[in-house]
Amino acid sequence: MIEKFRGVYLIEDKLATKNLVAGRKVYGEKFVREGGAEYRLWNPNRSKLAAAIFNGLGELPLNENSKVLYLGAASGTTASHISDIVSQGLVFCVDFSPRVFVKLLEVCELRKNMIPIFADASQPGQYSSIVEKCDVIYQDIAQPNQVEILAANAEHYLKLGGSVIIAIKARSIDVSKEPRKIFDAEIEKLKKFFKILDVVYLEPYEKDHVLVVGES
């Protein structure tokens, strides 16, 4: 077993995180036991962050004490692995879809470091009474103004020198343009707000997606 990043392990050829809630699965993932501990295999076909790690991500600004604002947490698949990594920290999980929020609530009930927030990420003032200043903002939302939403949330909630991780979806921005051109334009927008540290394309796991890591 190799520790690829803090709290992220490579077990043979598979990614894994140490299960924060022993014996409990989130999305049907498999368990592996090593050295008396239980690890959850992290499927890159179900998680853009796992896909980016498989594709050579060089920066993952998370540790066991990190506080993370997760915009677009959906049913909690990737958020649960982040929960494993930041075992002594917090994950504030924002989503605005009633259908997936029901599942997210179930996951958060088991994981006490995950806090569910039913709110619109484009209106960051909606959750100012809940969310603390965070070390990292992770964003995975299907909106044409993805960069602007990230910047607005960073202004409210990101600590000075904090990090951002954003999954950019080309087809959510413009279905008529070449995805690479969209990515280039969105990264230029990001540069107005953040220093870009890493850019990883997510094929073959996710079509027309790129994951970008930056810092304020």
C-alpha cells in the first residue's frame, strides 16, 4: 500500500481512503482490509476527483484537519471520500436538488464531519450562518457561470491562502464550442481570482471535463 496523498492510498492498482465509519458503505464500494484497518475503494468512474488522481493530479490540498466547502455535493459519493481524508475536519455539503439531497442526508447522518446544506451555491449568503471559513472549496456543479460561483463563494468563505478545486463541465457552458476552447477560456477567468496550480483532463473516466486546482 502506497500513500499517494495525505489520506489517499494506492492499494495494488486501486485508489482507496480509510473508512471513517467502519462497516458502512456509501455507494456500493468495495472494502479492503490492510494492517487492521478498513479502506474504501474509490471508483474513478463515479468520482471526478478520483479520476483526476488516476490521471496524474499533482496537487491535493487536503489533510486530516481541513475544513472544506463542497459545492454540488449531490448524493455524497466524492464528499464521503473527502470526509475520510479530513477525518478531524469538516465538509460543508451544499446542494439544491431535492432528489439527491435525500441521499446526502443519509450519508451525513452516518458521517458526523459532513454537514448537509440545502441551498443554491450561486447564493452564498444563504448559508453564512452555517459555514465557517474554509481551507478548501471543492466545486462540481453544472452551471454555465461555474467560475463566477466559485469566486463568489471564495470571497465569502475561503481562508487567505486557501485552495480551490473545480470540475469544469464544457457542455454545461456551451454545447456548440470545442471543449478545449471552453476549458482555456474558463481557466483564463479563474486566473483573475486564483493562482492555477494544476489542470487535469478527466478522459476516459469523464467526457468533456477538466479538474483545476488553484489557490487564493
